Amino acid sequence: MSVLRLVDLTKKFGGLTAVGNVDFSVEKGSITGLIGPNGAGKTTIFNLITGVYKVTNGEILFEDEEITNKQPYMVAEKGITRTFQNIRLFKKLSVYDNVLTACHENADYNLLESLIRTPKCRNQEKLLKEKAENLLDIMGLLDRKKIIANNLPYGLQRRLEIARALALNPKLLLLDEPAAGMNPDEEVQLMHLIAEIRDKFDLTVFIIDHHMDLIMGVCERMMVLNFGCKLAEGTPQEVQGNPKVVEAYLGVEA
Ligand SMILES: Nc1ncnc2c1ncn2[C@@H]1O[C@H](COP(=O)(O)OP(=O)(O)OP(=O)(O)O)[C@@H](O)[C@H]1O
Ligand SMILES: [Mg+2]
């Protein structure tokens, strides 16, 4: 069963076709990869799904409901959250507060209740704090919760961004190059963690990465983009053996 469907998806920036006539489905519960050379249109696809860009043509369906051109906050409410290629955190807040503020996005009390601190509000606050601690624990950040986000090593900032995305209770998590800037050990650990998160939270993960070998180890299916067009899709083994993919990556005829 597919959770996300891209139908004839197209995005043009002036004369440039960043994404052209892409058809693709992401299976529910899968870890699905999106790979392709620089400028292939990978991030643009995430920006179209999350409503950051308006589509030029085509449709996006999430759980069989059309979400094409919905506002980003509406897409998040439906259950799609993401991380960014350029990390976005509250750099001057602590690691803990970064996650707690994200947990508050789904809080079920209003301003008045929070001002007079009703029992319902106090109870919710407690649950949100527990949730934040739990997410930090899962992401291996609990012992650094008091550190200012900006002072975290780069690889841990990326983990923190994932913790923030998880705080919004996604059904579909979009990760844009989550391993960028990490050393090879950190990269491998992160891929294990992504598989763990998928199981623990019963998620679907759609993940962009540059490193074919890295992403191949964790994905069940993948799509390869080149110059905005779908070049190939299938299991990692199918994609790896595809001569068009070899050519796009190595720039030589296979
Ligand atoms: N807002 C924009 N305005 C104009 N052109 C854009 C815009 N966003 C992306 N593009 C262009 O669309 C194409 C695809 O860009 P995109 O960022 O989606 O590629 P990518 O596959 O994510 O690349 P990378 O691996 O470098 O992150 C590029 O040519 C880029 O310059
Ligand atoms: Mg990109």
C-alpha cells in the first residue's frame, strides 16, 4: 500500500525544469531512498511535497488524499514532517528546549489554560517534557540536553533536527541528506538509527542522500533522479545494476 504518490509531478523555475513528469510511490512503512547527482531536483521534490513550492503540474497524494499545494503547516498537520539540507534549529536554545518547543506544537491546551496553569495544562506539560526526554534519549542526545544547539558538533545537530521532526508525530518523515557533514562512522550509526526509528514509531521514511552505498544499505526501494527526471526505480540491487544510473553517477557509458 502506498502512503505517498507523486503523479506527473513537474516544477519549473522559469525555463529550468527542476522536476519533470515524475511518477513515484512510497510504500507505507518502507524506508525509501531518493538519490541523484547535484541539482537533480531531489530537494525540490521535498519542497513540493511539503508545500514550500507550488507545483507547476501534477499531483501529490498522501494516504489517498490530494495534498498538492497545501500550506506547509497543513501538510505537517496531516503527518508529514521533514529535516532540511541546511540544518534549521533554534541555534541559541538548548538541545532540550529545541525538542520541547517542537513537542509543544501539538499541545492540546490554549493560552488561557496555560496562563492560569489548569491541571489539564500541568498534566500535558509533564507529558510533553517526558516526550522530549524520550526523543533525546532515542537520538543519543540526552546527556547533552543542556548544551546550546549551536555548540553541538555538526553530526549531533543533524540528530537534533530529526528529534524535532519526530516530536511532531509524523507518519511520513522526509530526511534531506541527514548524513551530510558526518564522518563515515557517524553515517553508518545514523543509518542504523533511522531503521530503528522507523520500527519504533511505525513510520515511513523518505530519505535523500548523495552516497549511494550508504543509502543502499538502509533502503528497501529507491528512485534515482537526473536532471529532474526519474532515471530508475526499484530495489537497491536493481538500481545499482542499471546502466543509466551508472552513467549518471560516473559520467561514463556503462
Ligand atoms: N527557488 C529556486 N529558484 C530557481 N531555481 C531553483 C530553486 N530551487 C532549486 N532550483 C534549481 O532547481 C534544480 C534542482 O535543485 P535541487 O535543489 O532540487 O537539487 P538537489 O538534487 O537537491 O541537489 P543537491 O544534491 O545539490 O542538494 C537546480 O538546478 C537548482 O538550481
Ligand atoms: Mg538538495
